[in-house]
Amino acid sequence: MIRLFVGLGNPGTEYEGTRHNAGFWWVDAAARARGATLRPETGYHGLVARVNRPGAEPIWLLEPMTYMNLSGKSVAALARFFKITPDEILVVHDELDIEPGQIKVKKGGGSAGHNGLKDITAQLGTPDYWRLRLGIGHPGVRAEVVNWVLRKPAPEQRDAIEQCIETSLRALPLLLDGPMERAVAKLTTKPPQPPKPPKPPKATVPTTEPPPDA
């Protein structure tokens, strides 16, 4: 069961449409889907929405306003105040190693160089929280990664990411009430398979008529 949904990104209009803000896009969409409004909360260093549920624990939506490298400061502040454990936290972030239009979910693991995840792990004291990884693709050259994540995706890539976000939100009931295994299975997308090449036409063997009787 997830009680805290965190979207990672950078504050400021100059970063709004950049790949590194894909986590913000997800939380914005989740807030719209739940009729919630994100508001600044200085105590939690971010934009926060509380979503009440009849007969169940409320859920929290959070967008840290600390800039990416200090995301853990915001996450830890809210989680500790409301006694939310790491395995009740889902962090949504951009993922270089997955193509746009694909998502993967996992619990724990390393940060793969993602500074937002690094700081969250450091502040929580454990990597054992859930991650929803939104594919943004890789520029192909390691030296270009910083520029890549801080640029806006091409329109077709943005459309693929937005479609992926919309699809993933259908799994919200499973994320809220479990079991997590079913949520993970529903959320994990597979890369599209290339179309099969058409089968070659069957070769025709010419038939020869027997010679007429002499």
C-alpha cells in the first residue's frame, strides 16, 4: 500500500517542460485525477496535496521544491511527520535507460546516477522505497546526459510519456490498496515488438506435361 506519491523535478518555469521533470508531470496528473490541489507547504519544502479516502488512510502527493539534488529533504520531512515508512513511498522519476512510452516499477536498488534518488536514499537512510521509472530515452553519449535531461523532449516523445502517465494512473487503486505484486504487473510495460516481416511468397514449381504418345 502506497501512502506517499513523490514526483521528482526542478521548480521554475524554465524547467517545466524538461525531461527531468517527468515526475512532476505524473503527480500533476494524479492530482487532477483525484480532484486534489497541490499547495506550497514550507514545512515540507514542496507542493503538497492531501487526498482523503473514506474509511482509509489519506494519501499524500508531493513535489519537492528543493531542486533535484535535495529532494530527500522534502520527502523525509513529510514522511517522518506522518509516520510513513519507506515501503509506503512511491517515487516517480525520469529514467534514461528506458525509451519514452515505457515504464517500470521496482522496490529498492541503486540510484543509477540519479541525484534525486541519491538524496532520498541518504535522507531516509534506506533505498527500500518504491520507484516508478518513466522512460525518457538516452542521448547515446554519456557526456550529453545533463543537457538531455534538462531539455524538452520532441513532441512525439512528450506524447509517448504523457500516454504512459495516463495508462499508469489506471493502476492507482492497486497502488493504494494492494497487492503491490498486481500493481507492479499492471504498471510494467513491455517495449513494442517490431512488426513481423511479411512471409515470402511460396515458390511455384513449374509442371511439365508428359509427351504425347507416339
